[in-house]
Amino acid sequence: MAVDFNYINERMLIGGYITNQKEFNEMQALGVTHFLCLLAPNEIRHDVSFTKNENVTVKCLSTFDDLYKKDSTWFKDVIEFANSALNVPGSKLYIHCMLGKSRSALAWYTILRTLGFTLLQSQGMILNARWVVNFNDDYTESAEEALESLGYVRTTKVSY
């Protein structure tokens, strides 16, 4: 089975869980150099030793897809990993959760906001790439609160 993913742009990819060596190799063949896994510990159902590879950087920032607000520390870690990945010329960053619908979208949303995109631009870029994403209100508000607490300019107040 092929990896279920989409390109936000040529260096930013979003999608679902990589379950085996073949899928991991598929992503590497596309030039992915950095992987950010957002699965909760109970969601990891396979041996993931195939992700240990000197040619790529893999980080796991486990969080549950509970639809509740996330802690600002989690956002800080996401931003730091993404910045370190995207600051490498020619790198590609793949962010995934179980289905590529909520947590991975939240991570990319936060990263795009740090890059200066507005709330609507960030959501639009992600939705344009992957229409199945879910921008949960609590997730989005927690991202905006974290961005503000981390010193990023909050250009839009989220109101629903």
C-alpha cells in the first residue's frame, strides 16, 4: 500500500502513518529528508526500527488526537524541528499523524503561521493540498495562544 500524502509545497508534505520499510523508502525516494511523527504511543502498531537511517532525521512528538487544546511546549517543539529541517537547503519535511487529518494539519498550520501566513492563508494552503483535514476549533485556538506565548505576532483573533 502506498503512503497517503499530499504536497503543501515542494518541500512540505502532509499525510498518514508510514507502516513499513517500503513506504519509508517511497518517501525517501521523493527526497524527504525529515520526518515528524505525531502519533500517540498507543497508535504505533508496527516495528518502527526501519526509520533509523543515517540519511534522514526522524522525530516523534507524540500527542493524542483528543481534539482538546495542546500545550505550548508541544507547539514549541514542532516549530523548532520544522525550522531546523526547513533551514537545510533542499530538505523536505513530511509531517504525519495516523490519517493526516488533524494533528499533522495542526502542526503545519502552526509552522505556516510562524512563516508569516495569516490564519486563512495557512488553512487554505493546507486544505488546498489535502481537503480531508479537520481544523478543530480548540486545536486552532491553542495554536494561536501558543504562537502568542512564544513571541510570534498574533495577527488574527480566532472567533467562531
